[in-house]
Amino acid sequence: MRYANNPILTPRDLAPSQESMKIECLLNPGVFRFDGKTWLLIRVAERPEQREGEISFPLLDDANRITVMRVPSSSPELDLSDPRVISYKGSDYLTTMSHLRLMSSTDGVRFAEEPGYGPIFGSDAYESYGIEDCRVTLLEGTYYLTYTAVSANGVAVRMRSTTDWKRFTDYGLVLPPHNKDCTLFDERIGDLYYMLHRPSSPEIGGNYIWIAESRDLRHWGNHRCVARTRKGMWDSARIGAGCAPIRTGEGWLMIYHGADGDNRYCLGAMLLDAADPSKVLARSDRPIMEPSAPYELTGFFGNVIFTNGHIVEGDRIVMYYGASDEVICRADLSVREILESLK
């Protein structure tokens, strides 16, 4: 059930990171409980104020400072066919640069930034185009952040950890390009840690969900393909994991996103084996949630719902999701009802 007053956050609700920038989009947050509150780790996408006759976009320089690249809008070497990507002189850049912003709430609906909990920005050349789509997993008393690091080198998975959200341990790139949609399971299975991730291949293979295992959270191996796209269905073009799968009496319940050839993003579910989560026991034939509300159908990139964060309260899944790559929304789902739909 969607929250009646969606969206709960829009770009107008936050201030840009600096005066020269404008917030274009708020996107799918990581979600966690901390200090008795619900927290969102929101992806905030910014770009410079645009001037007539030019296209400008942000980059990190060698000193990790935000700089602006400006290109004449009349340049024949400029391709603006995708609102998310600028192609210029054979190279691709993002129209916006993303960082992560912490917001908290006592009621799960009204969120605000708290003093002392600053934004998280890209930190080196592997994050020079920004950091995106963070999943948060509480594992053995530590919060682990797995997110997409974007640069001219490609799209990779990076990990940091924290116990207080003020000091962080940086694990560096844990998966090389091209990879994203990475989330950790919130407990060990046997003596192994597990992660879901999505390597991509534009030629042979595709955008599939994979699983990997580790004994120390730093070195990952035994990669196996868990699920593939399905021709002619709602998830025919690409799929990717949401956040940490939910342990149930029937196995691990994973909410995932899928897109078709028209870039319509919906949500579905998979049930993974409790002892061997590389085995899929069941999978949604139809989406459990699809874009239908006005704020999901139109926006920066319309016809999209995308989640990588929720909180489980008994049978209820309190899910926070991005709509149309622009606003943040909430929906409440039922574990039991999702499991029934998989049967």
C-alpha cells in the first residue's frame, strides 16, 4: 500500500551541497534503524545551474574538489539523447553528480537532516563522477554501505562501514567494473558471508543477478549466476537486487527491480533457498509493484519505481523507494502476501 501523502521527499526539501549547484533528483535511499530512529541514506543528484548556449556538468578533480565542465550546446560532438548521460567527443559523462545524504525520522514519514551527520561524497578518482544507489546492511553490529562508484574507468562496487555514522572504514572497490546493485545478506550462512551483485555484459550475457561469498568481507569469490532476465516479460532487459534479503521460514525473500525494453522499472520478488541462496525457489511472474501513480509515471526519468532500502517489522515491510528518478516515496508491503504471490 502506497503512503497516501507520497512523495515524502522532493528536491525542494534539501539544500544543494554548494551555492553553484542545483538538486535535480532525489533517488532510492538506503534504509536503516539507528539511535531509535528510521534513517534514509539518500542519493542526491546535482548539476550546475545551466546557462543559455551551453551544457555544463560536474566532475571531481584530482584534489576531490567539484569542478564544472562547460560545452557549447551547439557543438556537433555533443549527444544529449539520454537525460542521464552526456556523450561528448566520444566520452560519456553524467548529467548530474550524486552524493549521499543522511536524514532521520521518528515516525518514518517526516524526515530531516541532523547536525553532526554530514554528507558522503566521492573520495578519489574511482568516484570522480559520483557515488550512487547505496544499500545499508546491519551485520554483526556494524553498518556496511555497498554502493556504486562511477568514473571514467567505469561503474564499480565500493564498500564502507561504520558503527556511528560519523567515522567510516573504506574497503575500496570490492568489485571492478562493470558492476552495481550490490547488497550484503544481514547474517552469515554457515561460516560464509554472502552478497548479491549485478555484473553487466553488453554483448554476450546480460544484466543478471549474481551471488558471491566471502570469509572476511574483503575477498569475494565463488561467483554464480542466480537469475537472468526473461524475454517478453516485465523484467526482460535488466534486473538487480534491492537490499538485504529477508529471512523467512520458507527461505530468503528478496525484492528486486526489473526493467523491460522500454525502460519501465517495476518491482518483483524471489525466494532463495535458506541454506544455499544461489538457488531460486520461486520468482514473480508479475510485478508486486509497478509504476501507476502520477509521481511514478512522470519526472526526471519517468515510468520508474526503484528500491534499495526497507525495514521489516514483523509481517510488514516498510519500503522506501525512488519514483521517476526524482522523488522519494514510501509503501508498506506484507511478507506473507508476497510469499503467497510466489506460490
